[in-house]
Amino acid sequence: MKYQSIFRELNIKKQCDKYGVPLWQCPQFLFLIMGIMVIITAIATYYIGTKYIFDPRLVAFIVLIISTILFVIGFIISQSFERLAEANKIKSEFISIVSHQLRTPLSNLGWAIEVLMSGKLGKTDLQQFEYFVILRENIVRMNELIKDLLMVSRIQTQTLFFSKKEFSLVDLVQELIQDFKVIAQASNVRVIFNQSKNIPLIFADQFKIRQVIGNLLDNAIRYTQDKGEIKIKIEVQGNRVYFAIQDNGVGIPKEEQKYIFQRFFRADNVMKYQTQGSGLGLYIAKSIIDKSGGKIGFTSQEGHGSTFWFTAPILKTKV
């Protein structure tokens, strides 16, 4: 049992999975890299020392001192990263637990409001009905936030599973445009869909790609001003399908663009138009596309709109 525990500590991949961080952020991996650097530095110091110092004992002493200092620094750094990784793991677990616990009371509250609105427990006047509508809308928003938080938690703990299969990205986009038709019309925004001919099927998790496109389309509508226009394009680029959505909305300030895919980030200028939002949508979208084997990016100019794009792998060359 003692040896098994030692081997588990030496298994860097398992330690990284434990903290839910990539290899280059794993404390054990960083400590290993620091160890290799200490060895290289010690060898280089010894080699240089023998050239300029004739006393071998002094050379050995210098090598020992430098190696010890570097080892201590490396140990402190790795311990600091381990504490950060542990704190990040606890935070992710806390978010997951709280989100799960909130789901049940919110569902019960939503059910109770629906019963009250139906009139089964007595007639409600117009003002009461309006308040019930407000409550129902806020419950929907809370459920959406909880869903996003659970998704983020699964991404961070590397428990987000993908069920990949062949499907048509064109059909999926057309369905989503139809789903968002009422919102677009209410916002006085026109959605234009341009597609190349014979777009092949892609190989990915259809539900999660739907979430990505839905988020991008929702953002484009929300942050496009009155009488705006949104253009969606799908084309083939090599062995991938390229999707792009362009709007003429508020755009993203240049100095804030580097933060756009970070958790909970929202640009200052969009807060003037939409105060609601968690800042998780684009982080989730990037995580999904990265894990699907594609790439995601954007171009934007404040006051002139944004273009978000992603690529997805093709399984077959024909539809």
C-alpha cells in the first residue's frame, strides 16, 4: 500500500486530472521541469567552474550551493501552484454542489408559479399575473445561469463528455435562426444566412455545437443596435467547415479583446446596452470548440461590430 501511494504521487497525469488542470499548469509537472533545470544548471556550472577555478572542492561547493538554492525556489513555486490548484478545485466543486442544490427549489418555485398563473387555485387579476410573469422570467434566467455554472464546473474538472456523430451544420443553423426569429424581429435585427453549395457533414457533439452557435447568435442579436444586420456564413476550408457570424453592433474595445474568452468577463461598452449576462457564454463556447478539435476566434472594432468564427472537422467529403 505504501509503494502504491508513492507511485500514485509520481503519476503526473493522475495528479493533473485530480486538480482538473492541463499538464503545463500541474504542480508536479512544474516541479519535474524545475528538477531538470536544476540538473542542467548544475552540470553547466560545474563545466564552467572547472575552466576558471582550479580547486575542485570549491567548484563542487559552488555547484552544491546553486543547486540547493534553485531546488528550494522550485519547491516553493511548485507548492504555491499546488495550493492554487487545490483552491481552484475546491471552488469548482463548490460551484457544482451549490448549482445542483439550487436546481430543485427553483424547479419547485417555477412549478408553483405556473399553477398560480393557470388559475386552478383561484382567479388572479391582471397586476398579479404581471408579477407572476416577472417571477417566471427570472426563474428562467436563474436556470440558465445554473446550467452555465455546471457546464463551467465540468469543463474545469475535465468531466465534460462529448457524444460525437455526423450531422449537418447547415440544418442546425437554419433551425437556430428559426428559434431566434421572434427575438430578432423584436430587436429589429435582420439575420442573413449565406452558405456554399455541398457543405459536408461535420463530426462533433451536435447538442454542444448547437449551444455554441446559439450563444454566438444570441450575443449578436443582443449587442446589435436597432435596424441591425447579422450575416451568417458557412463554407469549406480544407478538411474543415468554417462558420462565421458577423454583426454591425457595438463591437469590442481593442484593449479588452484579449480577455473576451475568459470566465465572467464582459466588456465595459456592452454593459450600457445589456446589463444582464454572466460572462460565461464565450468561455464555454471556446472550451467546446477546442475539445471538438476545431478553432475559434474573432475580429472586432468598437462601434462597427464583430465577427466570431469557428471551424469543425469534416468526417466525409459529401453530404
